[in-house]
Amino acid sequence: MKKLFIYIFFILLATREIYSKDILLADVVESNIKIRTSFSGAEIFIYGSVESQIYDEADILIVVRGPDKNFAVRKKYKKFGIWIVGLDKINFKNMPSYYAISSSRKLDSKIYKNLFIKKQIGWENLNYNENINSNDKKRLEFYKALEQNLIKKGLLLYKEKGIAILNKSLFKAVFNLPELTPTGIYNINTYLIGNNGHLIAEWTNSIEVSKEGIAEELYNFSQNQSLMYGFFAAFAAIIAGLLASEVFRRI
């Protein structure tokens, strides 16, 4: 991987004059990530270049957004020493199943606030009008709970100063995908933002995360034949339990 990145650097340097009219360039090393049965995580490797003349007056920000889904959030309560799921439920629509942000420097939220709301950058700004109401304390509480749950699963990441810079013109960033990575199209937006909070340039890439082999077949079967899949899963669990009890009985 290091040799590949060095090679990319040389390509970018060699073509810098050709693309000098582009203030910002960005691309991904691998545009298709396969999830197999032995999948234990992967990385999204992003590289690019920026005009060195404006680097000192701007910041680089990269946002990776996975496929959207609807989340139903319920609150847990402790009763008689046991955690149980309450009946209260709040639905959040069209939220990213994976969301990660990395920046070249620590960004002042006050300066970039208007831009972040407009571009829906940051968890607190996602689908702002639809999902968040600052006057609804309960909804805001559940929204924060969803955020913490995704962080715990490695599906929501914040990496200040996570973008490496070389010679004030070339940059790279690496985003980790956890074992339970959702499949689908991941949109990658790279922003070049002035120190005054105004957007200078924007570049968009995308990658596809898909299942392959037995993992894909099991996934498709679970989606298309959910009843049969549930039956076989329950049957397999019963057989495994019987075999385990038989083994321990003989020991």
C-alpha cells in the first residue's frame, strides 16, 4: 500500500501543471470493497491535491457518508436489576448508516456553522429540519443516543487533523470500515474551505461496498426469504444447543 501511495504521489506531481486550473482534486485507491465471510474490516483510502498558494488560507475537510436508512430508537430502563427496552420509540428518517469526517486542522464550529448547516456536515446538522427540533428535548435526547450507539459500533467517526499533508499540496486520508459495515454506495465529499468559513471548492467521489460469495448468498436469502431464513436460523441454534449439551454431558 505504501508503494502504491508513493506511485500516486508521483503521478499527481507529474500531472500538476496539466490540471493547474483545478484548485482541488481527490480520488480513492479502491472504488469497490468486497465483504466476504472472513471480512474483519477495511479501509477507504483517499488522496488528492490542492493549490499550494491557497493552502495556508484554507482547510481541507472530507466527509464519507454511507447508504441512508431509517432508525427506530428506543430507550432502555433498568427494572429489578435488569435492563429492558421501553415502549417509547422515535423514528429518524434517511440517516446515514455510516458517517465519518476528517479535517486537516481543528475547525472552529462558529466560523463554519452556516456552511455546515447548508451542506449538512456534522451529525448535529444531518437532515436538520426533518429530524432535529431543539425545542423537543426528548427527540434531541434520542438523537444523541443514536449518535453514541453508532460511535460505539465504529460507524460514526470524527478525526480532527486526520488528513495528512505533504508539501502543502498533496494530501491523504484513511477511514476505517468496521466488521459490521453496511453495504451500498458511499459518497465521499472533499471540501476546500477558506478561513473565513466560505466554500472555495468541492470534489465528489464514491465507492461501493458489496457482499461476495457465501456472504452475499446468505444476505440475499435473508432479504428475499426472511421467513425461511428465520426458520433455518432458529433450527441451527437449536441443533447447536443440543450438540453443546450433549458434549458437556459426556465430559
